[in-house]
Amino acid sequence: MGKSDTQIIRLLLVDDEDDFRTTLANRLTRRNLDVTDAGSGEEAIEIIGKKSFDVAIVDIKMPGMDGIETLKHIRKIDPLVEVILLTGHASVEAGIEGIKSGAYDYVIKPCNVNDLMVKVEDAFRRRMIEKGRAQENRECSKS
């Protein structure tokens, strides 16, 4: 697949820390991602109801709707969105709980942007495979 054939990854970034979210959004945008950001789980749910995403990066610890609850809502709206959770408290338990709730993976803050990009690209590939399977299943059920 040539550079012109590659699809731009549509990413939703959800974090209540404005400075962190803005900095990370800028860094991910410079890596050719289509980044939309939200400052809360509630805002993320509102956005994902209007726009389609491939991958979401969601902070676990947020006031109001936390990251695990946000993840569950995202998966209800679009089960094919791959969610990567962020935890700033080095809480492996929270990351594992997230994976049990359907997250693709988790990352501990502060995170290395290159490492995060690898996880985003892997999550995107998984989404494309799942979308292909869903399409095949629809085609098979028609015949």
C-alpha cells in the first residue's frame, strides 16, 4: 500500500487536563492523525454520536463520567471503535479493568508519543480487520 493509499486515522482524544490534551492532540496531529478532542466523557459521547472514529484515547481518571464508563458508552455507540485508556496513576489494575471492559490497551501517563502511535496504529489495523469481517458477514447473510 503506497503513501497515497493510506487512510488517515480518525482519533478521539478524551482527557480532562486541558494542557495535556492540547499538547498530545498537537503531537498526534503532526503525525497525520485526524484528531478531535473532548474534555470530558460526556462531551466525548456527544461527539461520537455525530462523527465516526477509528480509535479513541480516553483518560481513566476524569470527574463525572470516568474513562471506564466512557469506554462502555463508546462501545455501545460504535462497537468497532478501538479504545486505548490513559492512566496517570500507574494503576495497572485500572488498565486491566479497562481491557476487561473492552479496551484495546492502556498507556501510563506521561506517555511516549512514539509508543502511543504504535498502539494507535495497531488498534487501527484491528479495527480495519473487524470492519472487513463485519462486511463479509453482511454479504454472506444476504446470499
